[in-house]
Amino acid sequence: MLKVEETVLDNKEEKIDKLIDGKKIRKIIFIPSKIVMWEIRSNKNDRLYWIDLNKKYCSCKGFYYNYITKICYHIIAVSRAYKHNRYQIEFLDDNKLNNYINTKIESLMNNNI
């Protein structure tokens, strides 16, 4: 019989693999500034989360509720996808940056995070 910790770890690894294999991780690069934004689409629903790898931040509720005790699996998934070059890339003009950020803020507010 598996220990509870092993079952939780296996479940987290399964979620991470599903995100990477499902091509749900996207790196947005704004040109010419080279500003980078990471997005990850949820396995459970159609929600989109934003990750800052440098700050180890994720916009998901799990990060908000657990950030002191554990890292969210979205951050781990994006880190692995980056390390193994397994993510989608989208290039956008800098003139679309303000609209992009405004859309993300509205989405965060609508998700009640």
C-alpha cells in the first residue's frame, strides 16, 4: 500500500506531465522589448494562469492558499517545460502589451482570486 505522501506526489507528477504533454504551457514574447509572460491552461477547466518563474509566482488559488508551505505544481510544470524546451511560443508586438495585461487583470478579478 502506498503512503499518503507518495500518492499525493504521484498525483502531482501526473498533473505536471498532463500539462506538459497536453501542450498547455505557453511563453509569450513581446517584440522588440523581449518582455516574457508565461501562461498555463488548467487541466480541470478553461482557466488560464500566469507564472513568473523569477519570483516563483502563480496566479492560481493553490498558490494563494499554500505559498508558504509548498510550491504550486503549475510553477514546477512551467520550470520543467522550460528546461526541456516543451512549450508553445507566441510573439506579440509591444503595442499589444497593455491590452494583454489588462485582459489578464480582468480575468484574475473574474476568477475571484
